[in-house]
Amino acid sequence: MTDAVLYDAREDGIAILTINRPEQRNCLSRDVREGLREAWARFEADDAMRIAILTGSGDKAFCAGGDLKEMVETGMKVPPRDMFPLPYDSIELSKPTIAAVNGHAMAGGWMIAQACDLCVASTNAKFAITEVKVGRGSPWAAPLIHMIPQRIFMEIVLTGKPITAERAYEIGLVNRLTEPGGALDAAIELAREVLEGAPLSVKAARETVMLSTEMGRGAALQAARAAHELAYNSDDAQEGPRAFAEKRKPAWKGY
């Protein structure tokens, strides 16, 4: 692993990925992109890791976006489809993820925070899709229509102006707010809440949310039933009700 991205595999099943270029505002330079690609692959391959948190070093920037100097030097036009390691897009992941935004999330920084399933932000964070300010594009923002209202989406991409963490929470982009310096701790707390659930049920629940954004009502219901078959037929489906009846914490097996 490169030191551009730190990887912490915790004993509680939480993997923490930290973009470690605070002097560059954690921008998505080549070494950061390569580090993220490696870290996501490591997380997906490790069955002991059940959820990941993505954050940035320091308290000023979660990620300032793409490396504009690199774009100038290379004369980049349309970025290659796999240039940025995006969870569930250019990176294949089957487990939940949380963005812990501890500072500015601009352009590509918004992009990688948006790609995660959940988002926690400190009150000193700001979010912006600034591509119109530098003549670039933001096609990756298209899924935002499933997260925030259309007119708010429109204003964000047309003006390029930043919004506060409080505003991001109001419109539904952010799940939880925390005081400055507390984003990672709040994300860990949220991750632990997810981990309290039965692994197969959590996996099926996540799949249901995602397929529901892609399908009409009838098709989504049918696909969701199929996604939950494994959970219903697992040992954990018997363990959960049994533990409830016996007034104890369930011992999940994940099968």
C-alpha cells in the first residue's frame, strides 16, 4: 500500500480508508487514485471486513477533487471511464460504505462522498460541484437525482457554489452532522449500528435500496424478494427471533 492512502483493518470489522495528502488538500492525484484502488480491493477481498469508512487526513479538506495541475500537464479532455476509483461504479463492491467528511468536499471530493452509501459530516465541512467554474464536467453527479430534489440539484451544478454541511443535511445528502473533529468517530458509531444487523440481511437491504433506484415499483418488488431469499433461508433468520424471545443479543453467523 502507498502512503497516499492509509488502510486500517479494525478487529470490529470496520475498515478505515484515509486519503493522506493533507498538504495537497487530499486531491485525487495519481498516487491517491492508485492507493484508493488498492485499498478498496483489499476491503472487498477481506471477509472479516464488513463495512468501510472513507475519510481524509486533517480537518481542512476531505478531498479537494481532481488534480488540476495534472490535468493541465496531460492536456486531459474526457477522463477515462476508470480513472477515478468510485465505489459501486468503477470499483466493484458488495459491502456498505460510509464517507466521513471532515472538511471541504469539492468536485471529485463530492463525487467520492456521494458514491458511498452513507455520509457523516462535521459542521465545518462544505460541499460543492465546482466543475462549471473550471470548464470541466460532472456526469458522475447524475445519481444525485435519487438523493436530493431536482431544483436544488440544478442550482448546485449550475452555480458551482458551495453548500454548508448543515444545508447538505437539510437536503438529504448527509445522514448525520457532528462537531468539527468528530466526523470519523460519528462514522464509526454509525458503522457499528449497521454491524448490529445480520450480515445477510444488511447485504439484501443495501441491494434493495440500490435496485429500487433503477427499476419501477413492480420490478423492484420482484427483485427485492429475490435479493432477500438468502437471508430468509439462513441460520441467522432463525437465530434472530430466537435471541429476541430469549432476551439476548443475537450471535450472527452470516449464513
